[in-house]
Amino acid sequence: MSTHYDICIQGSGIVARTLALLLARERFRVALVGSAKPESAGGEKHDVRAYALNAASRNLLESLRVWPDVAHATPVLGMQVHGDTTGRVNFSAAEHGSEALAWIVDVPALEAQLLQAVKYQPLITVVEQVASTHLQDSNTAIRRDLTVICEGKNSVTREELGVEFDVTPYHQHAIAARLTGTLPHGNQALQWFKNGEILAFLPLSEPNQTYPGNSVALVWSVAEQRAKELMALNADEFAKEVAVHSEHALGNMSLYSERAVWPLQLARADKWIGKHAKLGSWALAGDAAHTVHPLSGQGLNLGLADVVELANVLSAVRGKEYWRSVGDLKLLRRYERARKLDALALGTVTDGLQQLFARSESPLQALRNWGMQGFERSGGLKQWVTKRAMGL
């Protein structure tokens, strides 16, 4: 006997679970189709990823009571961005009267918080991913008015729906790892655009010590062949390469984690909503709808903004538009219009920066360093950009 749900969410990551909790808060019955375990569990390597979350994302997660403790959510008090030579931009939370520019959140800790919250929410039913949830089987055991696809950039369901996913590969890979320096980070995020590569240090708290600490999460975007070479180095050799490329800003470095690597791309779905003969009404959210270069640190913030907007739009059926179904395409188009433009704008900006700093010609080096110096002195423009990135 089939069970009816208001909304079925396909996916088991941070975006999917956050959306499930938001919708349950609006009194919707939700089926969450995916793994009942955190994404990094199951005998895989330890997850070394960390996300930079802005104030809007923090407020959202705090409202759901899933914000990690201080040991796993480190405030960024300032940020220094270095260009090829003299170009430099500084950002400070104090200048904006804010507690932090962002918070560096440990991925496994946030996933564990979400997992527990979902487990104890009676309006959410976790359904293990089985073949019957795919489109090729029309006799699915889950009846729903709307399906939201949060399966990530490699979404199988999106592909089966025939949605065009326009992918532009960067021919770069991101390397993530955890390192310690001989100098404290002082809760400063550091980033270097140099030789076509982008290296970022994200400050981390020590397990038994509040900031300032010496540990950082590394995200290093490099060419494909360079990534292979760096991954082939032993721990000491890799740490020395990081120290040299970061100009020994944190002194000598030591690697204390495994390394993860993945290809980078800019991608956008041509449509975010629709109706399918078997699946019914559907919508995309998170990386299933868009991916951007990690240089801005806005990827997860973008996905969480998707789910906030979608939940707000769907909440109309609990109020003044009670006659509508959550699968009403007129309702879903409001979500698509609101989020598609924002994702396009951020993707365009990050792509432009990546393309600009990937070039090595001397005239371009001079131009971008001049531009960074001008932006540093721009006053109102810099303040507007900073507040937007902070989610204020």
C-alpha cells in the first residue's frame, strides 16, 4: 500500500535535510529519499571539507537548531585577498559592526546535527534509496504532490527528466586538506590569486581550544596535471608546497589530514521546475540546479538560499493561497524566477574572476592588480559587495 506525502525530497546532503526540516516546520508531510547516514559515513575517508557560511545561512540553521558548537563553527573576523604582486584587498567584520564575515563550518559536524534533527521530526520519513524511486519504475511506493531534487551536481533524476545541465569545465581541480601552521591564523581567512592558481586558508578552531588557533582548512584550485603532482607528494612535501605558495603567511606548515580532490565546473540547469508524466511536479535545488567556482566560498550559501525561497513560496498553500497544491506550477515559477537570477549573477561574477586570474599575460596582471587596489579604496562599492557576501 502506497503512502502519500505532500513533498518528496530526493537527496541526503545538507541542502536536502535543511529543506526537509523547513517544510516540516510548515506542517508538510515530507519523504526524504536517500541515505539515512551522513554523506561522509560508511567506511569512506574522513571528510576534510569545510564550508564558509554567511550570516543568512547561520540564522537559518540556528532557527532549525542545527548550528554546530564553537569547536566546529569558527568565526572569520577578517579576510586578506592577495593578487599577483601589489594587488591586495582587506575585509573586516568590525568595519560592518558584525560579529563575523562568515563562519567556517566543519561538514561532518553539520551533517551530524541535521541527521539528528531529521530523526526526531515526526513529519519527516526517511526512505532508503531503492530502484522504485527512479523514473523508470512508474509503480513507485511514494505518492507525492511535489518532488524536489537535491541530489547534487551529478543528479541522476535530473538527467532522467531530460533537463539540460550546461556544464563549463574549468580544467582545474580543487584540493582540500587540513593543516597547521607555526603561526596563529588570528581568525583571518587568507586567499592568494597567483600563477593561475587560487589558494585559500579558512581558519579552524582547535578541538580543545577556542580561537585563535593554528589549524586551517585548505582549498587549492590548480590545473589538472598540477593536482596530480600535488596529490602524489608525501605529507611533508605537500605541506612545504603549501607554505611556499602561501608565502609562509602562517610559517611552516604540517599536514594532519587526508587530501580530497575533485574537478571544478560552472554549471546551470536550463529549467528549475516542471511536470513529468510519472513523477508529477518537480523542482531543482542546490547543486542539482547550479554549481559555481569555490573561489567566492558561496556555493552552500547559494543552495541554502534556494531552500529558504522554496519553503517560503510553498508556505502560501498553508495561508492565503490554500486552494493551491504544492505542485502548482504557477507557485513554483515564483521560486524559479527568484533564485535563477541570483544564481546566474553569482556564477557570472565568480567565472569572470576565475577567467581573469587564470591568464598570465603581463598587461592582465597589471590590470587586475590595479583593479584590486581600486576596489580596496572604493568605499561604498566594497561595503555593498561585502554585505551581500555576508548575506546581510
